[in-house]
Amino acid sequence: MRTVPFRSLAACAAVVGLLYVLGFYSLSSAAPAGGKPPFEDAAVQREEMIRELRDIKELIREQNALLKESLAKPHDRAPVKK
């Protein structure tokens, strides 16, 4: 009885693996066939980011004012001894 050489088994395994991987390949595109772009216009995105950054800047100003106010008034507790 003759055994199949290792190279033949490796070649068959490679072909089977290649066919398995190519089974997942499809010719259809991933993007929907709409005509509508997947993202908004860059100018609209930029305006939205600027608006969000201005809101964040205002919130940080408010937070800093609150922190300054809390640091300015004296605390009711005694100082910690070391």
C-alpha cells in the first residue's frame, strides 16, 4: 500500500482553504446603491464640530467660575495637622 506524500496533502489543504475563503467573496458592492453619500457634507460636519466646541468652551468657563468661587470662600472645617 502506498501512502500519499506530505506535499500532496499540503497542496490539497491549501486548495481547499483557498476555495473556502473565496466562498465568502461576492461581486456585489458593500455600499448601498442609493446615490446618497454615506456621510454629510464636510462643511456641515465642520460647522457642527465648531458649534460643539463653542458649547464645550462655554461649559468649561462656567466650571472654572464655579471652581474659583468655591476656592474663594473660606471653608468651615479646621486645617489638617500634619
